[in-house]
Amino acid sequence: MTFRILKEEPVVSVIGAMHVVPEGVQEMAEWVRDRNPECMPDDYDPKNELAWKTLWPHSLNRESIEGPEGWLSGNELLVELAGRKCYNSFGLKAGKKTNAEYIANTQSGDVPHGSIMYHAKMSFFIGGISRRVSHELIRHYVGADRTEEGSPSQESTRYVEHSGCYIAHPAILENEKERAEFERAMRVNYREYRLYIERRSDEFAVAHGKPPTGMDRKRIFESASPYLSHACETSFIWTSNPIALAKMFKERDNEAADLEYLRLARKWKKICKKHWPNLFPQPWMQT
């Protein structure tokens, strides 16, 4: 393990997202055609394996309509499809809108059609933030049932021996004297953590004639974790949805937010807008 003070911005990586399954969409289209044939596009041909694409009154390729090159994401198409299914509003009969225009329209007004946005799910790897900020994220942005806001799977301090990386708060980075003092304090902190683990491990080895493994090793790690400063680095997988993310960005991409959290929110927001630009039509997401 190597002691380090981390000064750079956090890591935010997209590792998973929803996708549209053509076979299932086609089966849904057949169901609608049987019950409400008048709602189907005129050019829908059930014998054509690509007929499902006609449910959208626009190209599925982003390049021809808006935004950067490439296909519209499954998340964006799924949100639009959910909205269109609510009203059986498919094809050109629904009006030729782009994906971005359709979603923006559903999210406008005093009462946005919020439920369709929850169908989009996106998973991120987050690293390079302090356990202090991760605690604030989890306190404020996890719903009571772990579904509405976000579902975290955070690095364990029982199973994982800490790496010795600590996050320097942006306010500390601005002051050379404080940076030096912070590094000194965290070096002491990590040394005390390591000394505790080594002491308990040696005691176990003497008592049992072997090094601790399994539950015995976990007991040592879990009792060592209180030695770690709140500034120690953590990482997690976070799965969320556009509504929860937009709410979080509105509140944390704000000068009143904690500076380390603000740095995370701004990078996270930029990545979301790059991958799913149509899912974030809110005014505050345009800045």
C-alpha cells in the first residue's frame, strides 16, 4: 500500500445503460396493432423485421437530427417509447418530432410526465472522492427503497484494505501551508491505520500460528476503519435515472455546494450531457 494525496478531479465513468430490444418492441407493436390498429404508422409492415423502427417518427441516428454523431442511445429511445405507448402515439401520426423535442415537451409545464424518465437507467463508476462526500451523496440522494434516487454499491472497508489515498479538499489545495499540514496529518492517519492492522494481525498469528484470513481478517479491517480520516478515498458503482441525476446536479452544481462535491457534480453532469443529451432538457442542465 502506498500513501498518496490526491489533488486531481474524480473519476466518473459510464459502465452501463439501458438498451432497446428490437424483438420485444416488435412484439409490443403487434399487440398495439391488434387492439388499436388506427394508432399504428401507415408504413408499419409486420413482415419486415425492422418494422419496429417506424414507431418513432424520426431517424434513430442522432447525426441526421440533433447532437453529435452516432445512434440515439437506448435510454433516450426507451423514454420516448414509454411516452408514446402511454397514448399509443406512434409514427408520423403523432407529428414528426425529434427525440430531443419529444422528451423536452413531456418534461415541460407545471406537471412534467416524470414517470417515463424512470425507465432510463445509467450506471457509473465513481472514484477519487472522499468518504465524507460519498456520505453526503448517500444521505441526500438514495430513496427510501433504494430505487427512486440511486442504488450504490460502495467499496467495503471490511473486505478491502485501504490503499492509502486521501482526497485534498479544494479549499486546502488553494493554500500551500494548509496543503503541507494536511499531507502531514493524513500521513500520520494512514500510519496509525496500518500500525493497528499489523499489530492485530501479529497478535492473531502468535495466538493461532497462522495469519488471519476470512472472518478473522475482516474483523481486523472493520475495527481498523475508524482510524481512517473522512478524507480517505472511496469508490462505488452508482445506478440512477435522469430525474434523480438532474435533481442532484441542480442542487450540487451550485456555488453553495461543498467544493469537493461541486467538482464531482460538474464533471458528472458533463458526462451525462455527452452520453444522453436529450434526457436532460431542464434549464439548469443547459449551463
